[in-house]
Amino acid sequence: MSHSRVVGAVEIGTSKIAVLLGEIVSDAGLNIIGHSACSSKGIKKGVITDLDVASDCVHAAIMTAEKAAHTRIDEVYLAQTGGHLKGNFNIGVTNVSSEEGIVRGVDVERVKDEAKRRNLPDSRTYIHHIQNPFRIDGKPVDNPISRECERLEVGYWSVHGDSGIVSDCLRVISGIDLEVSDMIISSIASGAVLLEEAEKDAGALVIDIGGGTSDFVFYRKGYIVRTGLVPVGGDHITNDLSIGLRVGRKSAEEFKVKHGRAYYETGDRDEKVWLYGDLTIGDRNYPQSAITKIIEARVSEIFEIIKDQLEMEGLFQRTDIASGIVLTGGSSRLPGIDEAARRVFGLDARVGEGPANVAPELCRPEYSTCLGLLHYALTGQEDTEEAAKPAGILRRLTGLLNFD
Amino acid sequence: MIGSGRDKGGSSAKGPQSWQNLTKPTKKRVNSPQAKKRRRQHQIKIASAVLVGLAFVLFGVWGVAALREQEASIEIKSPSEKIERIIFNTNGVLPDDWIGRVLGLKSGTTMMEVDIYGLKSKIESYGQVKRASVERVFPSDLQINIEEHTPVMRLAFESRDGKRSFKIVGADGSIYEGEGYPKSVLRELPFVMPYVLPDGSFEPMRGIEEVSKLIELAKFTQPRVYRMWDVISLQNYSGDLELPGQVIEVRSKLVPRILFAAAADYERQLERLVYIFKHVEAHGNPSMEVIDLSLNGSAAVQFSSETALELFNNAF
């Protein structure tokens, strides 16, 4: 018996709120049946500052998407971002318990628990425990079960956020009588949809440049080894243009969208761009080089900060990032941003493209996080061995009786 | 499919410090106008669904009831079951094969094809039957109850070609062909000589109830006397009790003529008759011609002429 559920992928961003509706049929196929996006209010740097205003925006976006799809959402997958997100790497170590020195399931569970045991302050809450490769006597392996060794290790990259901020996000969703089934940080969601398996295995750095923040996720040998966030985004570029060109924010935003470039070329020196371009009184022209230099400076700063974070932790090895840099988020639409990234990181860089089987308007970088959320709604983010377990009778019966 | 398979290593945070423990906020719910609208729409949708469901249930119940009613009416109107059994009850002697002959039902006749009123008339047209009832006992039985006439006398006929035949006279004066009576019963029945009407006919026999009373009383109180009765003559009994001199005449093996007063005290008359028999027997059992019990307060015995002469000689 086939059953379907309607999943809402919700990204509460600094500049916009995006909602994608996907219908998951028999946990095997996904159809995107509706979407909506609206400007954000009451949110700064990815953090809700006015709960009521933010709720109005999020609820309006959800209802617009539901109306477009002519259905109701059953469950929500929520993207999480903001400067409150932190991460730490914890390693669990255990000696193999069997006399023969063969790793068993119980050893694996014990070492995992050990790695995730670290307690947080009450004001913090875990969002992800991202497992890294196991090590048996120091050698990395994907699956240590039945391998012979004395010492078993595993590392976890644990992402945690401020309990109050996370709770506010949950309250916004529960305010419209929906429950959050899973919460995924924006960069991981974007990375899941923009990279192929082979690219993850070869190593890649995905940078999601949003309105208020820039999130990144670093894949090495197929594993997510780091995530991070720079509290600088497209809004800062707009702000820089406003100050640098002495124009209002609205005009600065128009400059960014219409004439913005992230990489300075010599041809920009003589080029002039008009503020309005319609010959109205007050219209003036500005050198393109000025616009490009302002943007390039801010974009380069973002990339530099990310590079510094990785280098500080000893992770930035060019050989480990063979697939290069993948850029996404609204600001990744700036022409020349890939060249800017290439120059800073010294690696190949490209703007990520959405999956080929998705409608063109959803392939825009603004929707990559929501597409990633739907990807996780379909595949889940459980451990490989847990996911491989056959469904129990009770679970199957529950599935049969699920009329939703 | 969106994306490229599952990430290596689980990434969902679980446990006491995971975000999932925050999913039940204790704080007041954020209530935006859109949320209220959505909630209201959902409530309206649920209410509509409940109403539609209720309507479907009611329609279903009504449909089932209508279907059952229709099925019930079909059962009544349709040919229904074939008649499997005829339950025949009588207080008399008519045999089972008689009812089969009278009904004349074809094999495979169904319950509703039978005209029970027609059958009742058909059965009651038979003289031996006083009254009958015919009932359908569903699903497949036909019950027939019969009350027969009580036979009290026999009536002998002789056709022009000299062939004799008999009919039975019932206690209510009905005359019919007797069927099923044992010979012993028939033999006990006295013959009747009817009162012949001025036009030569004798049917219907009027006032036969009085004769029946006498016969039944004799049969049960003086069976030895009754068994000697051969003929009941109604030559002097018109049935009209208002007329004077209405006499029921019995011809017996012992005495050729015994005269009973109609509509009088039969018990007393029979007691006198028995007394006379005993008295006569005690005196040598002389042959008697007539015993007249119809005289008011007395009885007269007429002896045969030889006996009378012998008695007269003995007396002097």
C-alpha cells in the first residue's frame, strides 16, 4: 500500500524566507509540489529578533506554498543558521572488548557514545553529531565491524546552538500547528544537493553566502569534517555600497543586483553605470570599478575568514579539496564571485547548480538549502548501519496504518 | 532524486541535550493572523469532513434499511419457496390421501401460488367437512385443519336399477358420502327413514338435532339398548316442534316400534324403556310390538297378538 506525506522545507533567512513543498511517496520518490519566498522581517544575521513579526512572515510563506500546492504540510524540515551556531570536534576512544580483538557492534556503539558524551552548558543544544571516519589502531576505515585491532577511535563534529534561539525557531513553526521533524544547518543542506558523491569523496568546500551570514561545510573523503559560519553576507555588501557610493540602501541593492561584480577586471576602469538609468532628475553615474572593488573587498574578506578558520585547524590542505569550492546562496549570483574565490583559495571554484531534474526557477542558489532539506526528508540523516536495519513488524504495521 | 545519496556518518543529534528536547515549548504559542486563518480553515475542513462523513453514514444506513425493506417485500410478493409439506389435522376420520386428492396441487407449486381461500371453499364443499382452515406456514408448509360432522345415522338409497347405496347423516342433519369410517362404526349407525316432504323430497332434514340428542344419549347411557336399534323412522316427525304429536320412532331388534316423544325428556323415556325391558324379561320375556313412550307421564306396551292372547289366558 503506497502512502504519501507532504514535507515542508523551511529556511528562515536574514533577507528572505523560502518554503518548498515536497510530496514523498512511499518513502521512495519526491515531487516538488509548491514553493514560496518572501522578504524577512524580525530576523538579523539568521537570528529571530522579533518573534511575532518573524512568525507573520514565516506563516505567510508557509500558507502561500500550501495554497500553491493545494494541500497541507504534514511535517517540517527546518534549516538553521546564525552566528550562535558553534561546533567542536570530539574523539571517542575504546579498547576492543573481545579476546580475539575483533570489533563488534557493541564496541562501535560504545565508542560512538564516548565521542558524543560531552556535555554542553544549559543554554546550548546539539543540532548535529556528524560522524567522521573510524580509526582502528590509527588507520581510518569506514566500517570497523569484524576488523581486528586493539584500539578503536571515532571523531564527531558536533554542531550546537543557543537553546533560546533554536527554541524560537521551533515556536514559530509550532505557532502554525506544525512540528519540526528534523533540523539541519543551512550549509549541510546546500552541500547535500550541490555535490555528487564523487565530489564529496574527493573533498569539497561549499560556501553558502546568504543575506546576513555565510555558512560553509567542508567535505573530506566523503565525510563532513567541518561546518562554520561567518557573520557576513550579502546585506553587508549592500551596506558597503551604500556607504562607499553614498547612496541609499535601496539604490545600493539595485547597484549590487544590476551592476555588481565580485572580481575586478581592467575593463571596469572606464565603464560608468547610471544610478537609475532612466534619465530622470537626480540620476548620476558611477564608475563600475568603484562598485566592483567594494564588492570584491567584502567577498574576498568572507573567503579569507573561511580560509583562515580552516587553516587554523589544520584542515586546509589543497590536496584534500580536489573538487574545489562550490558557491551558493543569493550572493553567489554576483558575476566573478567564482574567480574571487579561486584567487583567495587558490583552488578551482564554481557556482553550484541545482539538480537537473528540478524546475529551472528552483535551481537558483536561493533554493539550494530548501532542496537540501527535501533531500534529507527523503533519505534521512541516520547512521548507515541504523538505516540499513530492516523495518520491524511494528514499524511496518505503523506504516500500513498511516493514513496521513 | 534531489542530491546524491546519504551522507557518510549519521548527523542527527539525539539525546538529552539535542534540539529535539526543545520541540515541546512550554511558552505561550505564537499566534499570527495567518496561523489563526490556517487553523480556522483546518477546523472548517474537519467539520465539513465530519458532516460529509455523517451524511455518508446516514445515507448508508438509510440505503441498507431501504434495501432490507425491499428484500422483505420481495419475499412476500415473489413465488418464494415451493410447498414442501402439507400439515393435515382433522377431528374425524378423513385420511391423508383424501386431502391430497381434494387439493389437487401440482408438484412444484409455491407457497404464494396457492389460493388458500379457494382451497378452503373446495374442502368445505365436501359434505363430511363441517368447517376448514387453510394457512401458509412459512417458509414451506401448508397447514389444513378440518372439523368433520359427527355421524349419527345412515340413509339408504336404492336407484332405479335396484342398486343400493348409503349416505351418512350428521348430527346437524347434513347428509354426505362418508369416507374413512371403519365398518364397525358404520354398522352401529341406525338407518333413518326421513320425513318425506309433500313434494316427495326429504332434504334438508329439519330438526334432526333432537334426533341426534336422543341417539347420542342412548349410545352413551344405554349402549346395550342402542345397539339393538336398526332404524330411526322420522315418518311422524316433521322437525317442527311446535306441531303436536311429533314422534321419533325407533325400530329395534327387540321391539319393532319404540315411540319417543320429540323434544321431551329423553333420559326419562329411556329409563322407562329399560324398565319395561326388565319387567318384561322378568315375566317370561313376551314378544312386544310397540312401546309407546310418547304418552305424557306414562308408557304403553303393545304385545304381539299371540303373546297377548297367551297373557290374557294366563290372567284368567
